[in-house]
Amino acid sequence: MKVRRLGTVLVVGGLLVLAYAAAVLFWRDPVTDLYNRYQQNRLETALEEEFAAWDSTLPPRAEEEPVEDEEGDGPAAVDIAASRAATARDARRFLRELEQGQAFGRLAIPRIGLESVVVQGTRWGADLSRGPGHYERTSVPGLGKTVGVAGHRTTFGAPFREIDEIRVGDAVTLEMPYATFRYRVSEHEIVDSDDWSVIRNRGFDTIMLSACHPLYSADERWIVYGRLVEVRPRSGGAYTLAAAG
């Protein structure tokens, strides 16, 4: 009788292990996924508080339609220059106040159905377990530099599991407390895991997404680059960047 019970326990245990392994292989880790959902809810609350705090410092304004960034000395060019300068000031202020583990912004990639709160930092346990992480060695949007974001592919919600399905021309949006930035994917590449050239500045606002490659391996990284095409400051003065198209 005891042998039969032990056999049943072993069979059930084996089936559970196989089911768990299959879930990780074909979907993502369900255990760490639950933890990530809990942390994402906390980050979402914190980010909304950041939005509210930022809005409380802004004067009342009317909604404005975006204008196109064109060469010339007309009013539109002056307005864009002023909006870009204001965005840069806000970005520098945000960067000065940014802390490790803070809710950084909200990342959306429609192609892969992703909408996730980004956390400041890329520590494996403390940061990336909570969501995609902002590389501290990179800039923030609005300063004409590279913004790097890393994410898991198999554990803790696996936000970048389908990073290899993102296509050139796809939209990537990063909503920050001071402005919303829309990028258009321009290229992707596979690099060695120790190749830090991916975070270099390229002379214009760039978003760089990074994840381990291939699945279940950390030997390489899949990199996606996007170039800024539209900015919507929370203070007003939205503009598009025709040169990026």
C-alpha cells in the first residue's frame, strides 16, 4: 500500500514538473510571472503618482496639435525650437531626481502586445524581476541621446520574449512623467553579451531595446533600435520630427 502511494506521488510530481517545464518552454515561467504582476501593479501606482506630481507643477493649458519640424524661420520652427528646449529642460530635471528602483516610464510596443512600466536599473533581482529596466549608463528621452531598456525573455513576465518579432517601421512609445516619446524602429542586430557599443550615443534621440538571445541563453543579446519621430510634452507644444522618417 505504501509503495503504491509513493508511486502515485512520484507520478503526480513528475507530471507537475513536466507541466511546469512545458509552460516555461512554450509560454513563460508562471511562478515568477505572478511576482512580476504584483510588482508591476506597484510600479503602475508609483508612476501615476509621478505623473500627478509633475502635472501639479504645470500651468493650465489648451490642447495643441503637433506641428511638423521643417526648416525655415517661420512661426512653426520657432515653436518647435521652444518646445524642444522645454522638453530638454524637463528631461534634465527628471534625470537629476531619478533614483535606483524608481518607476521610470511606461513602455508600449503594439507589435508584440507589450505595455509595461519600466524601472530604473538593470539589476537581475532587484530591478528586472519587476519589469523592463532602464540602463543607468544611458540617457533619458529628450536629450538627443540613447535610452537603453533591457528585459527578460523567459522569466518575470518575459516582457521581451517576442523581441525578435518587432519589425522595422514599428512604433515604440515611452511615456515619461514629463512627455510621451514615439519612436519608429529602424534596425535590429545580434551582438555578444559583453558588447557595450549598443548603448553609445548616435547623435539623435534613440531607443535601444535589449534581451538575451537565443531563448534560455545569455550568450548573446538581441538589440532593437528606434529613432524618435514624435514628442508630446505634458506642458504642451507637441511636435513631430520629419527628418526621422
